[in-house]
Amino acid sequence: MTLIATIRKRLVDEIGQDKFDIWFDQSVTWSLSGTTLSLCAPNSFNAERLKRVYQSKLQDILTSLSQSQLELSFLIDAPESSHSDIANASAQPSDSDRQVQQIKQIQLTPATQPIPKHRPPAGLLNLVVGPANQIAVSAAKSMLDRPGTISPLFIHGPSGSGKSHLLQSIWNKYRSRVKAGQAVYLTAEQFTTHFLESLQGNGLPTFRRKHRDVEVLIIDDIEFFVGKQATMIEFHYTVDTLIRSGKQLVFSAKMSPTEIHGLGSDLVARMSSGLVCGIESPDFSMRQEIAYQYCQHLGLQIDSAVLNMLVERVHPDARHIQGAINRIGVLQQLAQSTMTLEEADRQLADLFDKPRRNVRITDIEQAVCEVFGVDRKKLKSTAKAKSISQPRMLAMWLARKYTRAAYSEIGDYFGKRAHNTVISAQQRVSHWIENDSWITHPHGQCKVSEALRRCEAQFGT
């Protein structure tokens, strides 16, 4: 086996065959010349991503093979770029210089350069899988392998995180396995409408047969049931019937069952009795793949610099990204030419004016540690010194403001503390804000409002 073949095999073991097939297919060529291992991608979009995501993994593989002397080079296979090197692992310039150089080369990529064709990810549901949804997708795979063992499966997350896509894909998988009508997918609003219609006349028995004599029942947007008492009672009995029969239930909502106020403790308990999984908004890498695949689906040729800017600056969810790509597609069709970076910046300005970002507890922890110069371990420790306890309380307050995490989750994250500790921290910080108080800062005293502003600036809100 040649060295390149060995490296490729090791990389497959690291990232999985599906991702390898997407990003290292036949359009990416490998070559070894002297002490340089070169990967030549079809355009700057691919080359930039290969460098950013996979360079460190490749370096680790080279080290494990005792080939650490090899330099990594990522090239663009475009006539006008003459295989220009956009990223060399051993280059002498500083990181900032390399980034500027890389950006310039991306912007100079020929506007007419097409996006190469890749097949979508193999395996379950044709989804882009990453840290934001990995647990939920793994749970779905397990559920499909053993129907009824994980029931209900409850998936929650913000709008645009891919909940409905995942549920519809599960439904499609089940429909190919069971008889017609035995796999039912609908929104909570549709369930409510059908139930109310069934109450007029003698339609209730038919309604119940349709929703209870099934192998799998999938319902999206569970929070719609809140305040609809008759519908919730009917839904509750439907859930009980299917659970007793060992059937598969799959639900989704923007929040976890315990955070949906108004469903009733019994129904919340039923929906929490299987597996509750959270999904977050896709990270940058996932958004790149979503954008890439959507362009393929539409057959669009978009300049890689435009696509990168769009992914970076549009609201971080799949729907907004697809909407921006649709707009570019229409504008390019009208102009009968590929949109430049400057044109895209102008035409998509309204989508960029109000950038938003999904903030995680880890982002808050990192920001607080950076602003106060506190080590992460100390932030989660039992230390009671003001230099540690005050930043910890601010972190808990920010976690309640910017995330959907429950008090217990926040307390567990910051050193396995009880939920009432988080409540106390939230009340105390709120009191500080109201009284414009000062707290300890590495460089002296600092107003709480200013400390919070600095922390928020760190995670880009």
C-alpha cells in the first residue's frame, strides 16, 4: 500500500466513509512530491474547507506514520489560478498574513467556476450531520433499527435547526417498511384540526383508528397543543394507547417537554419517558455543507467567495441560508451572469443587517473566562473568592439569558451545582444590574453592566 493510500485509509477511519466521500471524492487529487503532500481541490470553496477542517487531522496522521517532515499544501484546480497554493502548512508568514492571502485568492476565484457535483451524505435520512444534531440523528438510527424500544423520541431545538427535516426523513424511512397508512406524520395543528372536525358528526371513531392503529406516529410542533384542553386529552389517550402497544412515537418542539408550560405533568411525563434529544442551530461547517448541497440541488453555480460570505453572515439556520441562495439564483438568472462578491454584499444587505447567533453555554464560559482571566477549571470549582464566584454568577446569568438550558443543566455544567444555586445567582446579578453595582475585575473594579457587555461582545451578540 502506498503512503497516500495509507493516509487516505487512516483519514476514513478518523472521519467516516460518508464525509470522506463528500469532501475527498474523485475531484480531489493527491500527490506526493519530495517533502510536500499536495491536495488539489476543484475550487477555492473546497480547498479552503479542506484546509480549515482537515489539516490538523492530516498532520496528526502524518505524525502517527512517522512522516511529520512532510509539508501539507492545498491547491485549487483552476486554469486561471494555475494551481495556486492557497494554504501551505509550513509557510513562513504570520497567521494573519496567511488569512489575508487566502481571502484574496478566494475572491479572485473565477466567477464562472462551477460547484463540483458530490453525492449527498449516505446513511440515515440524507442529512448533514454534525455536533449540533449528532445525538438526535444517532438516536433516530437506533430507533429505526429497533422500532418501539425508544418511544417516544422527543426532539427539541430552535427554528431552522432541522427538526422537521429529521422527522420527515424518519417518516419516509418508516413508510418504506410498513403498510400504507401505518406511518403517520402531521403537525400538532393538523392533529387539532382533524380532531375538531371529527367531533362534528360520527367521525371520532375514524379519527382514532387513523391515529391509534399505526406502527409509528410522528407529530411536529407539540407546543401548539398548549391551551387546547380537549385536544390535549385526546392526544394524551392516543399516546397512552400507542405506548402500551409498543408502537413508535416521535415528537418535536422548540423546547424540551418540561419547559413547555401548560401541557400538564402527566403528558409531560409520557413524552419524557423515552428519550429527549436537543438539536442546536448548525455550526459553520454544517452550514457550508447545507449551502453546498442546496446549490447542487438547484443546479446553481455560485462563486465560492459569495457562498462563504453568505454562510458566515446570514442567520445561522438552514432556512435563511436557502432563502439567500434562492435570491442569488433569481438575480443571476435575471442578469444572466454569476454574482460577484461586491454585488452579493449589496443585494443581500437586508439579510446581513441583523446578524444573530445561537449562543451555547460553552461560548458563555469561554467569554467569561477571557474577560475575567479565569481558568475554566476554577470557574467550575468550589472556590468562593470574589475573583471566581462573581464571574461564575455572571456566567450563570448569561446562560439563562441566551440559552434554553434549564436551571439544573446550568448548575450541572458549572460544577454540578444545585438548580437553586443558579436561581440565586440570577437574582443576585439582576440586583447588581438594577443598582449599577461594581464587581472585581483583573484590572480593578468594573461595573456589572460593562462586564456583561464585554462578555457579550466575545460571543458576538
